[in-house]
Amino acid sequence: MVIKLFHRHSVFSCVCILALAVSITMAVNFGSARMNAKASTEKPKSTVSESSQAVIAPVKASSPNEMRAVWVPFMSIDMSREEDKSEKAFKKKFDNIVSGAKKCGMNTLIVHVRPYGDALYKSSYFPWSHIVGGTQGVNPGYDPLAYMVEAAHKQGMQFHAWINPLRIQLSGTPSIIAQDNPLTKWKNDVSKKDWIATNGDGKYYNPAYSQVRKLIADGAQEIAKNYDVDGIQFDDYFYPTQNPEFDKTAYDNYSKSASKNGKPLSLMEWRRGNINALVSLVYSEIKAVNPNISFGIAPQGNVQNDLNMGADVSTWCSVKGYVDYICPQLYVNFDNPVLPFDSAAQNWHKLVKNTNVKLYLGLAVYKSGSDADNGTWKKSNNILAQQVNVGRKTNCDGFMFYSWDYLNKDQTKEEVQNVMKVLNS
């Protein structure tokens, strides 16, 4: 993503294991699903016309259990700038989200509960988030996650806890790092300081180290153990850069050791191995607590971008023990010159070779009616409705919409009304 802190501003109201060999046999290279991603020279033909303003005839969902989820980013439940930071005010804000999402036909909420190496719940591993306490490390005096799960379930909706696995701080957010934050504990410890990596003004957990991967996995297991969540999801933030300086010490140490027994993996292969080890560990720790909790990842829609950041989506979609579902963020329309939506949906369907892995499609509500992508989102008011129909024809298992806050905006009103007709028909 372009930094999703800015790219996803709120949305819907209605793998060190150094012995791990990473096989990258991806013949699929879609082009960019992000507004600033690199373009592909090939322009696949779109099979769907957007010229008509009328909503196309709906395609019936293949299953009554079709996923209809909306992402609720931390900005949507941010109490740090509110004058009233009380438990009552938080509950009122979240109740509005639940009721609004249900009215729009949603059956699942994907809520940000660990945005910055912190927690919107009492954790043994991470500090309280500034989102609810005002300042990182400050206990808000109640358990936001417990309430959100309860509120969603009361309305018959599922609740998936959304985790950003590696990000700790970005562009000065949060402005204060708590004393009990692993960053604070590790930065002055010679044996542990490389467990934190930096990129520009961002600080991240370094997944090259097994101890770091264990911390993240234990954090996910903690949620599964203590809360009645239906799922846990990672977003698309893995390695934030291809710059070899990011994890040079760890990779150099690995290369020296591996060269004694053969040829070391390339930097990118090694990074994918680190992320695969992380994902596999998270999966196993969650399942050890509750096999019924789904673990999923929402990677970028562009497979090459995913590979560049260490996300080996092909393995996750074809090998048992990584994920229960994959939800590529297909934040493009049918006119996109490098990643037309219909071609992308078909290619992701082909990528999911493990029949136990569900495929959901992430749709960009926030772009509807906007000037994004050279104004092509203004050519029709039924783009999302057509995308739902394409997804159903492709036999995907449902949809996730980004994001909550765009449901009632004037900009998205017509698109939202039309896609709701198709979803609820």
C-alpha cells in the first residue's frame, strides 16, 4: 500500500527459519493495485462495460454464508482527539458503527485492534493504544475489545480482530512510546536492538528474528485465548521497503552461516522465508487455542508488490497451515490500465489452489465517485455492484469493503445504494 494510514482513511457505515527454502514460481504478475504502483505494459481486455448507469442484474450468491465485511480502521474508533474519552462515548461511537453496518447488509466487522505494536485491550505483550487511552500505555479504564466483540455478536455479526503485525511507529504516530513497549525495552539492549528496524521515519519489528516472530504470534494467540473473536486478520504491511539496509545485519549474519553449507537464499527469498515463518507460526498458535477462529490476510492486489514486501501469497493460497482466507485488496475498477478488476479477480481465483482457503475480494468504497485513477470512478455509479457480480461469477466466497466511514458520504451515496441492492437481492 501507499502508507495505509493515509490511503485507508476510514470506511464502511451500512516467515531465522533459515533452513526454510522459499519457492517463488509466480507466473502471475498483475500490475499495480495501488494508485502509486508501477505500471505494466500489457493491458488486458476488460470483460465488463461501465458505460451504463443502471445497476446490472444481480448474480445470486453461491452460498447463504457469503462474507460481507467492512473494515473499521483505527481512525474510525479513535478517541484520542475526542473531548469525551469516556467508556460511554466509545461505546456510543461503536454502537453506531455496528447498527450502520448491519443496515447496509454487512455480516462481519474487521476492526483494527493492534495498529501500532499496541493494543485496544489489556495485553501481556503490548501497551495500551493511544487510540483509546489518549497516550500510549494509558489504561482507558475499560476493555474496548471485549465490548466491541459483544456488541457485534448481539447484532448477529461476526467480529475479526485486525492486526498490523510489524509497524510500531510511523511519521511520529504515536507521538509517545510507552515504557512497556518492546521498542523501549529493546533499543538500549545490545543483544536485542536489531530486533527493531527502521525505514525513513518508521519503526518496525524485524521478522528476521525468531523471538520477534514469537512475540507477534503470542500476541495473536492472546486475542484468540481471551476474546470470543470469530477471526484474526493481518493487513498488507510486511517489509516496508526493498532497501537492503533495513535488515542488513540480520541478512549478513544469515549469509555467512548459510554459505558454510551451500548457497544462501537471495535477500528477497530470505525475507519471504521470514514472513512465511511468521504467518505459519501465527496460524498454528491461533489454532492451538481455538481451531474455529479464522486467520486471514488482506494483501495488496498486485502480486509482484506482495512478493517485494515478503508476502508469499502463492504459498499461503496453496499450502496448508498458513491461512484460512485471503482477501486481496482489489482497489481498482474495470478501466484500470494495469490491473482491470475482472482480470485481477480471475487471476486471484486461479492462485487459490488450496480448496480450504476462502477467497474474499476487497473492494474500494472510498474511491467511489472520486477523482481517483484519472477520474474513472466517476464514469459509472454501479462499479461496486458490477464487481460483486463479477466476484460471484468467479466463485469467490464474499467481499470486504474499505471502509466504514465512506458509507454515508455524499461522494459514495449512489454507488453504495446500488451495491447494497445487489448484495441484498
